[in-house]
Amino acid sequence: MNSVNKIEDPYAGERLKKTHFHPRQEVLNIRESWFGWNGYKIADSFYDGSYEYFCIRNSCATYDICPMQKYIFSGKDAFTMLNRMVTRDITTLKVGRVTYLCWCTDDGRMIDDGTLFRLSEDSYLLTSGSPNLAWLKKSSYGFDDLTITDVSDDLAGLAFQGPTTCEVLKKMGLEGIENLKPFNIEHFSLNGSEDKPLMISRTGFTGDLGYELWIKPELALDLWDALYAAGEDYGIQPYGEAALSMARLEAGFILPLLEFNESLKTINYHYDQSPLELNLGWLVDFKKPHFNGRSALLKCKEEGPVYSLVKLNIEGNKPAPEAILYSSKSRKQEIGYITSAMWSPLVKANIALAMIKTKYLKGEIWAEIYYTKELRYHQKIAKCQIQKKPFWMPARGRQTPPLPY
């Protein structure tokens, strides 16, 4: 899933819309800690970000994804239009499946990333963290049998993440949920209803076992109440953006405004990124005859990206947010910068994502870290090691059926 356009606003509650789950969340947000995402009021934390992070990692927790942008593509030209716009080949995406993908400008610079659901033979649901309707409309020129509908306000979404999530959903009466495979979707009844209004995808943004629940707004609170009743014995809790940022960094997932700038909003030349710079080359399929940015991306592949996104282990225990990276301890040659950083409570390591000039990847990497101790500023130079695998992505997140926890 994928991304949050976060805007700090002390008066957010006075001017922003309330999500479909807000009546339940408002009571639980004892710190009144909110921020704005796509015009909606969303929790930064409910009680404490670190506590909520441990709820994700040790039990189960919910995150409100109603502000995500959601677009329905319908018609015989839906597949052709989408396959031309995105960099990934979606020819093999079957009905009932979900895939992660991105789309670019003609210059091969990344506009956004998101998830694509194939709902039926000629119907798709695209989700993204930021509004993309204007670009989607431009990309649809020339496709006659195609309708794009913005359902962002008409589809409630709730991420449900953590090792006990499957057990809670089973207790909720969702028969067969344990057989749902990663990146698959299924429809379920809610509270014994004859129809199946609840769509569940086995997707998430934490690197662990998890699901995303999608339902009509008028049934959102019924879903919340049923889920929290089933999850009471499992310690179910809501979590906010602070905990999500910790979990997604451990999984090595990227966020806009941190790992990449959305190219349509970038002012300075090449202050945006290409998928190849973001280590997303596996999302770019050059076997397709044409897609937005193909020529530019092919040139980038042949010449090699100027920067590369990497995962770093940093010595010591001082997190390195916004740190500058150097090729030696003497700091004579600047080679990159940290995009996200934290001390990982689970991995027990000082971890980060960083953009580094590709030609320096095989040499030494040093981070210049600034931190405070009792109101005094300090500086240290710490050595970094590149890590290939995610910092935390347990096998239980992919097991089907998930093991009881």
C-alpha cells in the first residue's frame, strides 16, 4: 500500500473531513493527535506510536485507509489503457488478484505507486496515496470503451495487520479466510448478511501477516464493531502514522515525500526519481511494446541510474534521519543522503533507507549524524553497511494458511 501525503496541522480537526471510521477512532485517540491526508483527518497516534508499533508486531491492529485514492476502471479498453500507462505488465493479472505497480512520465520519472485489483474481466480498482485523476484522464485519451470513476469517498478501507489477524477474522465468522493467499481478494458476508458486501485483500504495508478490508461507507461502523468484538481477546488496537512509519521501514517499503518525490509536483530538475533509482526495476517490464516512459527508462537501464535506493545498517544506536552520507570518515566526498531512519526495537539495529550515488555503492559509506543529549547538540560519524534483504519480513506473512498465533 502504499503512501501518505502527510501535512501537520494543529487545526486539522476544524477543517478536514472525517473518515467513515472516525466516530470510533475519535473516542480512542486520547492524545488528540491528528494530521491531514487527502483532505481527511487521520491519527498520527492514538496513545503512543511505539506502543502501537508493538501491537502490530505482537498482536493485531487497524489503520484507517479511507483517505487512499480509489479509482474504478471499467469497459473493454480498461486493460489496454492501464497496461499502457503502468510500467509493469499486467497481462497475467487474473480476476481476484492484486498487484503492486507504478506509473511514470514520458521522461521515466515516477508519478506514484499503488495497488491494482482486478475485480472482473473488464473492471479494475486502482488505489494510490495521492490524487491521480487528472493524469488518469489524460492517459485515457483515445480509449473509447472506458469509464474511470473516482470512488475515493465511496469505499471505506481499513488495514488490519499483525500475527493474530487471521485468527480474529476466523472468530468473526469469515469462513475460509485462512485460505486467502497473499495478493488475492475474496468477498465475505458481514454479520450473517445474505450478500457479500465485505471485500478482503491479503495485502498491507507492514511486512507482516495482514489484510485490507473494503466495504461501503454505510457499513463501515458495522465492520468496525464486528472486528473489534472478535479481536477483544487478542488485544486489538488502532494505530496511527507514527507506528506505520516504523513498521514499513523495517519491511523496506517506500513512501512519497521521503524516498521519492511525485514527479508532477517536483520543481527542481531531477529532484524526482525513476523506478530504477528506487530499486523497483522488477516493476518495469521492457518486453511490453509501449508504456509511458519506456524509452527514457530503457536509456536509464543501459547507462545505469545515477542514484540507487539501499537499505543500511548503521553502527551505534543514534538514528540518522536526514543524515548526509560520505565515502570516507573524513567527509571529503558527499555520496548521498538518508531518506528514512530509526532504531528498530524488533531487529535491535540502527536502520535506514538511503539514496546513494550508484558509483559509490561498493566503497565505504559513512553517515554524519546529529543528535541531542540533555538539550545539547552532538555530532558523530558512523559507518554504514548495505543490507540486501528487508530488515523484518517474517515467513508468517506469506504462509497459507497462516499458523495459529
